Amino acid sequence: MDNDTEIMAPGDGISIHSGFPNPALDRDRPGQQLALDLNQLLITHPSSTYLFRIIGHLWTDQGVYDGDIAVIDRAAAPRSTDLVISWQTHGFSLCRRSQHTPDNEPWGVVTAIIHEYR
């Protein structure tokens, strides 16, 4: 059976959709990007966006786990509650913007965390 086939139930006039929806049909207008495009959903400034792999367990209480991927936007203006990444003497480090010292500016703002289940 076709994924986008509608079946009319006899006598009720109710259409039943069967199969997995086709994400390619998820366009509002011709020429727009797909709504399920991860680049469109997660990246606002492509030329200033970086992906970092998280190492360690310090942020598990915030839902950030060892092995997760952080989407970092260097062009985003950090807010006090944002999770940011900064350069320390030992390497990059995560913290809240409100916890930064005035002499240590953030390197970029964490805009998304990608968590892989498998």
C-alpha cells in the first residue's frame, strides 16, 4: 500500500491514513526547505557554528551526557542563563554565562545538544 494513500471507511465518510508519513511532503510552499532538515532546525548561523563532542559527566544533572554533541554558535549573543563554552588553560570548558568571570569571555553559545541513544 502507498504511504500517502487514503482509505475511505465504508459508510462513515472518515478517511484513514496508513503508513509512515513522507517527510518530503512536509513543505508549506514550493522552494522552501524541508521542515525536518536538521540544519534548518539547529543552525542559525552556518558560518559560525561548530559541533563539539562532550567528554565527561559534569553536566548529567542538566541533561548533557558524555558523548553528546553540542551545537556551538559563535555569532549568538550569550544570555545569562545560556550554557556557553570558553577556552581555559586546559582546553574548552562548559559553564553557564552567569558563572563566567568578567575577564573570561565565552567562546560560543551552546544552542542545542544532540543525544544519541545507540
